[in-house]
Amino acid sequence: MFKSSWTYHEAPESTDHIQIKEQYELYINGAFTKPVEGKYFDTINPSNNQKIASIAEASKKDVDKAVKAAKKAFKGWAALSGKERGKYIFRIARLIQERAREFAVIESLDGGKPIRESRDIDIPLAANHFFYYAGWADKLAYAFPNRKVKPVGVAGQIIPWNFPLLMAAWKLAPALATGNTVVLKPAETTPLTALKLAEIIHDSGLPKGVVNIVTGAGATGAEIVNHPEVDKIAFTGSTGVGKYIQNAIAGTHKKVTLELGGKGANIIFEDAAIDQAVEGIINAIFFNQGHVCCAGSRLFVQESVANVVIQKLKDRMETLIVGDPLDKNTDIGAINSKKQLQTIENYIKIGLNEGGEIYQPNCNLPKKGNWCAPTLFLNVSQSHRIVQEEIFGPVLAIQTFRTIDEVIEKANNTPYGLSAGVWTQTGSKIFHLTQKLNAGVIWANTFNKFDATSPFGGYKESGFGREGGLHGLSSYVTFD
Ligand code: NAI
Ligand code: MG
């Protein structure tokens, strides 16, 4: 994911032929619709904090219109054969591929992630997700043998700002394949690719009301959660909002899946291929500015190799390029919002106050915009807040260990349970740790690899339910 340390000259990705409107409306019942109360908010480019476009803010009435449209469309959509539903989903996947460059540039402009990541990871994976679930649409009888499955109904889907188009794909594709209709809300700092997706969905000829996309902040999300005619909530975001949602729907008929925060352990054994492991550490924590729920934000290095690993890690960090998200050489882009930058800076202060030893490479951060240098903390222990709490930025807390049992105990000592990574040449050690680590996703000799066929989700305060793979279908169906 990260380029090797040599650099070559390439012009920044141009924004020619990228169509961004001045103002975006809500997508309700197959039409781009003005918000009832006429309110709009700005979406900002976090690399310079300039406004990109005005975005409609959906109120309770707009959400109600969207839910009613989804409910009305449900019968017809659910009654279509899986094969017919699949055709629409395949069409959406192909349209994303056709407009991949446009999606990649807009994703980087609106959210701050390096163009190399949007171009090579986010957008292709989003298309893959639609292709994958399109393939399941007419094979549900094989997915759930000997059981009669029905769609749940209207799914309310609320997504975060760290992988905007990809999270929209994770939510929409399985819901549509199983015959549900949807009201989806993108995050307020990154609405543009979801709105571009609305245009594609419109072009695909999907029956009106099957997918409705409403924009707004937390209040709009809460209207979706609390709407009595929504049958299922799928949420990805902070653990705090996840708890709010679980409370809000308690005692209702609504189904729910929550994909929340994490504090992933990345474990390096002395017999690991050290250079690959160092690349893996970089990718685990600095990919997408560390705005990754499954980031490897806690590093555990076996004591005998700690000095060499940390030195190599520091050397490698010196070569990372922080800057313009549209520059193809950029490794670390802009922090998604001023608010998130404040959160990260606050954690860096907390780390220092708790006695952590900080390391940041020399990098020239741009003057305008939201930026954070890649950061390591040494000299920390389990009780430190920067070891326990999700920072959601390019900040790594490093600890050492001697024995397998010690590292298993430390790795599991967290309120979260989303991801972990193990680096070793010994297969038996990998199997031992994958049994013992309390995490939904465990990578061996790699990190932050995603695939539509693979289930993803957490334990403990990282949430529940799985997205991706065959498992991802089950939360969108009920059984007779
Ligand atoms: P957030 O959880 O507030 O935002 C995620 C989505 O939830 C957005 O679409 C937002 O509009 C919506 N939302 C907010 N309040 C809501 C409510 N009461 N009801 C329904 N929807 C609501 O996350 P935020 O404040 O942007 O980030 C704070 C922290 O959350 C981050 O520092 C990070 O630690 C964590 N986070 C984790 C994510 C993950 O992928 N697991 C994604 C985003 C944030
Ligand atoms: Mg933005």
C-alpha cells in the first residue's frame, strides 16, 4: 500500500472533467429532492479547509419521506426474482468501475485520503462488493440451504467518514441482494461520493424508492434510527453512537448490526521477517491517516528484536510523505476534519502527560488544512489512555513482550475486539494466536487487507454482526 522509499516525479491527479455541483439535494423516491426545511450545510476539503459544495440537510420530514418511499418500493423489489435484482446490482458495480477515476478524485478531495488509496483500494473494493453480492442475489437458496428466507424490510444505514464509498457499498450491496429497500445516510464531512453513487443508481434504472440517500449530521441519523417504519439499522461509527442506537431501539422490532471502534494489536515475534513486518506496522497504523476502525494501533514487539524493529520503523517513517491527497506520491493525507484533528492532538498531549516518549519524523506539514505527522509512543503500558482508547489517527503505541502468554493477555486487555495481526514464520504460533486472540479479524503476516468474500466485524465494544462474505447476508434476512 505504501510506496517504497524512493520517489519519482508524477503530476498530482488533475481535477479536470470531475463534475462537482455547487449544491446537492436529497435522493428520495428516485428523484433529487430539495429538503423540506430548505437547510444546507457545507462539505469541506480538509487539505485546505475550503468549501467544496452545499449539501442538503435532511430533517425529520425528509427522513419520513425517504422511509415511506422505501416502504412503498419494498413489495415490488422483494418480489423480483433474485436474478433480476442481481442484474441491477451488477449494473451499479460496472458503473462504479466506469467512473472509478471520478470517484477516486472526489473521495480524496472530500475526505483527505491519498489518491493512491482511493484509486487502488477504496473504489475497486467498493465495485467488488457490488459484484460479489450481485452474485449471491439468485443463490440465496444455497446461502441458506433448506430454509425459507425473506428480506427484513426497510434498512436504515448510517455510515462514517473514513471509507465513504466503500462503507456505502458494504451496506447497500447485501441489503439489495436479499431484497430489502434502503435509506442510507453518509457522514456529514464526506457526503460527495454517496451522492455520486445516487446518480449512478439513478442511471442504473433501479426502481424508484429502493435506495434513498439522505444527507445530514447526527440529528438526521437519529431520525432514521427512531423512525417506526424502519425494520433494521446497520451502523458503522463510534462506540458512543453505537451505544445510543442500541438504547434507542431497545424494545422495538428493529434488527441491528453495529460496527464500532477498535484498538487492534499488531504482534511481531522475533522470528518474523523483520523488513516485511516493519512495512506491515506502517500500513497497519498509517493507512488512511489511521482513520481505520481495524487499525493496528497497539504494537507489541518481542523484546529480543524490539531495538532493531523500532529503529527500522523510525527510519521508514522518515521517508513517509505527508501532504496533498491528490499527489500520487503522498503516503499520508489530510486529517478528515478539524474536530478529528483536535481529538488526535489531544491524545498526543495525554500521551506526553502520562510519560510516553514521542517520536515524529521531520516532515514539513502544509500550512493550510488539517495535518498530523506520523507519531510513535514508546515507554507506555497497559494502563495508559493512549493504549486503551481509540485515537483514530496516525498515532502508534508501542510495547514489548517476552512470552506468548504475556502478549495474548496484553492484546486481549482492551474493551474492543475488532482486529489483530501476527507476524511470525511459525505456522503453529499463528494458529495458536488466532484461537486465543479476542478479535473478529486476525491477519497473519499482513494487515488491513480487505476482501468482499471475507466477513468483518467485532467482539465486545467493537460491536456485533458481520459484514462481507456469506455472513453479511444473514443480517438482511429473516427466516420463516
Ligand atoms: P460518529 O459515530 O458520530 O459518526 C458516524 C456516523 O454516525 C455519521 O454518519 C454521523 O452523522 C452519524 N451519527 C452521529 N450521531 C448519531 C446519532 N445520534 N444517531 C444516528 N447517527 C448518528 O463518529 P465521529 O464523531 O465522526 O467520530 C468520533 C470517533 O468515532 C472517532 O474519533 C473514532 O474513534 C470513532 N469512529 C469510528 C469509526 C469506525 O469505522 N468504527 C468511524 C468513524 C468514527
Ligand atoms: Mg468533506
